[in-house]
Amino acid sequence: MDRVEEHYTGKSFEAKFMQESLLKAMEITDIASGKIFVRYPGKMRWEYQKPEKQVIITDGFKLWIYRPEDNQVMTGSAPTFFSNGKGASFLSDIKLIREKFNIFMDNSQDDVFYKLKLKPIEETLDVTDIHLLVSKQSFTVLQIITYNSYGDENRIELINHQFNKKLDDSLFSFEIPPGADVMQLGD
């Protein structure tokens, strides 16, 4: 974990992502893809391209979710929305892993990946455990699988990482478009 922290702490990065979400009770699987931008500490931007355009932005304090096709904006508190590892929030401050989770190493033989299992120190319904696939060569997080108490699974694969790129502040803020339908997310 030390090398993963060293690799991510104080850095910015962007990557492409593929996301597969399984809602077990409804037997629904959603597949999405796009690009993620992350800047330490706490800033993230998820630009979904498929199946429909959507942007999730946080400056570490505020949260905006924008659906341009519906001209709809949802706003809320980033710490509430991203608490306990939800939304892969630890990518923007990797040291949160040690603060919020017990970390277990899967010792099965694998020459390419480290497999880490994260169990929340404080139990929640939203996150029961998170599995990370980390490159043994670069210490880059390549896959994040989040499970909740309902049996749902959210799998995010990150590819084409580009570290230490200058990411403009404007990526992590949002101006609500004129005429947009604005909804407040509950805390």
C-alpha cells in the first residue's frame, strides 16, 4: 500500500474508464464508459460518454451531476455523496484508504497484479467491501470493484492513465446552464 500511496499522493491524473453496474435485486446490468480527471486532494470529474452523456463533478466540497440531454443538474454535498469510498472517491486522496478501511492482501499467485480487499472500518449499507486490482509494475489502480449490502456490484476499469498532467481548475467547477432543472440531492 505504501507504493500505491507514493504513486498517487499529491498527483493529478486522467484515464479512460469502463463501468459495469449490477443491480442484483432487479437483475439489471448497466454498462457505461467515459473519462475521469482527478486532482489531489478531493477533486474529480467523471465524463460519461455512453450510454448517454453525463458529468459528475466535485471540487471536494460541492457536487454537481449534469445530464445535458435533460438539461438537468443535481447538486449536493461531495463529502456526503462520496463518503466511505463511494464513487471511488479515494482516488483523489489515496491516503483515505488507510483511514477508512482495513486492508487485506489476496495472496493468490499473480505475476501481474496485486489484489487488495478493503473492508470499511465503519460498517455501512452502501459499501461492504472494495476490491482493487493494482499493477505490480507501476502501482497503478487498474480496477475497482465495490460491493454493497444488497449484493450490488459496481466494477470500474481504468485504462490509459496519464499522471501529472496540468488539469485546469475549471474541470472541477460547474456553472448551472440557464433554464436547467435543478434538484438538491438529500444529505
